[in-house]
Amino acid sequence: MSSGQPEDADSTKREQRQRRMRRVQVAMAVFAACMGLVAFFSVAGNSRFETYHTLDVIRLMTAGAGFAVALVLLIQFFKFPGPRSEDKKEKEQGTS
């Protein structure tokens, strides 16, 4: 009563999907950081602080949000191991 596919094929697809999601997560972090940099440098171009207007403050908040999103995504990327690191741990435990 099996589905016709070996269990290894399902785990391989799951690992490929996890790797792809990790790449997407890093790409999203880089994109958010770049958007934050663009917003920050557009405001930083003003020479005097007194000339900042409401729109400039909103741009600064956008820059901060972009950096915050990038930071959270990168922390998640490095905190939670990927499928390869889990395989390495299993191999190390099996050989010792």
C-alpha cells in the first residue's frame, strides 16, 4: 500500500526544498538590506538636519525597518541549521 515512491525520494525532495528556502531567505535579507541602504542614503544626501521633513523621517524609518528585517532573517539563517549540517551531525555520531 505504498505510494510507489521510495522514502528516500521524499526525503531528497524535502531537503531540496529546505535548501531552496534557505537561499530565498538569504536573498530576502540581502534585498531588505539594500532597500534600507537606498532609503538611508537618499536621506543622508541632505546636508542639514534642520531641513528634514516628514517624508525624510518616514524614509529613515523605512531604512531602519529594512535593516531590522535583514538582521532577523540572517539571525534565523545562522541560528537554525540546514539539512546538510544535520546530516553531518548524524555521520559524526555514527562514526564515534
